[in-house]
Amino acid sequence: MPWNERMRARYERDRAQGGPVDILAIETSCDETAAAVVRDGRLIVSSVVASQAESHGRFGGVVPEVASRGHVEHVSEVVDAALRQAGHSPQTVQAVAVTFAPGLIGALFVGVTAAKTLAQFADAPLIGVHHLAGHMFAALLETDVEPPFLALVVSGGHTELLRVGARNELERLGATRDDAAGEAFDKVARALGLGYPGGPAVERAAREGNPLALPFPRAKLEEGTLDFSFSGLKSAVLLHLDKLRRAAAQENAPDVAASFQRAVVDALAEKVERALDRTGERIFVLAGGVATNQSLRARLEGVCAARGVRFVAPPAWLCTDNAAMIGAAAYWRYQQGRLDDLALTARAVMPLYEWR
Ligand code: KG4
Ligand code: ZN
């Protein structure tokens, strides 16, 4: 029997038995090598994340070749650890899920190859997951949150406002037209000499600064749009620092960080308010690496409270890249019988709506 048929037979058998669905998930889209076992899309049975931040820190950002090599070195031990901690083997999980897009192509390729090998070896169903959907479904882990909800996903690569329907259908309401919010944090951090990853460093510096010290611009987009733009803000900050340096004037890093952060939070909050009012959604999910920012969380919590909307943001360790979120997103595909085959391949660029 070809693999495809053996895998389908295994899926039908598991579904008929009706036990818990434990999914092994793998994530290697950027600079974290991660694996997890997630039960029924909710319960984190195990989660292992090996960060490469130290290897990239010296270069001030993620170096694709370094990332791929790091994943090759660590993926087996990370997957083994996640399986072992969950008391599983590749043969006993109900499916193998993996981030296949979007991200660094070489990095994605390592995870996809590992997942395909395991699925083939164990006749396990294979599920390719869109990284952004993973960030969104992190909100369902260890909670009772159910779609429909409005979600803002803010990471190093994306800034998107999405609506998740009752049957998990995805609708994109708005997105950044240039830089992602996290990318702007990273670039400002670099210009301030705060190192990589930049977001947490800017947030720390901002705590000592005055958010009203510098009038950085808010992007002017056409009336009514739910899109974002952060490149103008980023350039304004870099220009400001450049001017100070040329005048040999002392820069006040905390004030720059705080004023920049305020401008980002203002822009995000404005669109979230508009989207909540327009859609009437009763649950709001904040996700992605930038969602760990306390100032952003506090502001959006206030926006929700003023409307009686439930505010949900995963704990910090589930906001940054991890594999548990990939297992959570994969569960919904598994339930719908939407399985992939060995033709699954990594894709550097893919809009979320193409994965629906
Ligand atoms: O979701 P994530 O771990 O990886 C991507 O998919 O991009 O997000 C990483 C991004 C980086 O740009 C990082 O600087 C940003 O999230 N970030 C933050 C904070 N923590 C991480 N940005 C602002 N404030 C933070 N506390
Ligand atoms: Zn991410």
C-alpha cells in the first residue's frame, strides 16, 4: 500500500477510535528550533524551544545561513526531547505538524524535511501550518477561548489584523504596507545600539523615558483603512538620531525609545478600535512576538475594557516563536481531515488567506 493510503487508513482508524488527538509539531521558520506535543489543540503536553539568539546577536540580526545550520544541528534532539517528555514516539502521535510558510526558506526546509521523514517513517498524517495562523491559535492553548474573534498578529515579519470565524475561517482586515512592527523595533534598537533582539531592549529603555518627549509622526493613510505603515516612523527615528550625532549632541535613548514605542502603540490601538467597532466581535486576541510588550498589552486591554470585549493575549513564552502554537493550529485542520502529503514543501512567502 502506498504511504498516502496507509496514512489515510491510520487517520480513519484514529478518528473512529475517538481518543485524544496528540499532535507532534515542529517550528523552524526563523531562529528558534522548536518541537511540542499538543493534545486536542488546547493542552501543551510538552514544548521545547532551542533559541539561536546568541549566535545571531553578534551580527545584530538573524543570519539565514546561520539559522539553517543551527536547525540542522538541533532539530533531532529537540524533537526527541518533546516526544520523550510527552511519553510518545513518532508512531503513537496522531499527526505530525510543521510550519511550512512563511519564513526563511532554508530554515523552513529543515523543519519540513524532518516532519516529512517522521510522517513517512510512522505512517502518520502530515499537516503543514502557516506560521501566522500558529501565532493566532496560540491564544487557544490552555484556555477556553473559541472563535469567532478579532486578532492582531504583530511579529518581526508581520502586522496583520484578522477575523477568525466560527468555523476557523480567516479573513484579513488589514496589514502593514511596509515594515512589520517588530522589524521597526529591531531597527530602532540597532540604531540606539541596544542589540538584538531589539523589541525587549527598546521596551526596557522606554521604561526610563518620556513617551511625549519627541513628536515622531503617525502614518497618514487614507480614511477608513485598517492597514498600517511603520517605515515613515522608523525613518523619522533614524533621521533624528543621525542629526543628533552630526551635531555631536547627546542623545537620550530612553526618550527616543519611549516616544517611538508610543507611536507604534498609538497606531496599532487606533486600528484595533476601528476594527472592533466595525465588526462587533466580542473577543480580541493579541498575538506574535510584539504582543509581549507590556505597554501595548495595557493599551489594548483598555480599548477592550471600554467596549466590554474579552481581551486575550497568550503568556509571553507562547507569543514568541514556539511549536505548541503550530500544534494548536494543526488540530483544526486535523479535525477537518485536511491533511497534506509528501509533496508538502517550504515556501518563503505566502499570504495567510492562501492557506485557508
Ligand atoms: O513572533 P516572533 O517571535 O518571530 C516572528 O515571527 O517574527 O517575533 C519576534 C519579534 C521581533 O521583532 C522582536 O523584536 C519583537 O517580536 N518583540 C518585541 C518584544 N518582544 C519581542 N517587540 C516589542 N516589545 C517587546 N517586548
Ligand atoms: Zn513568529
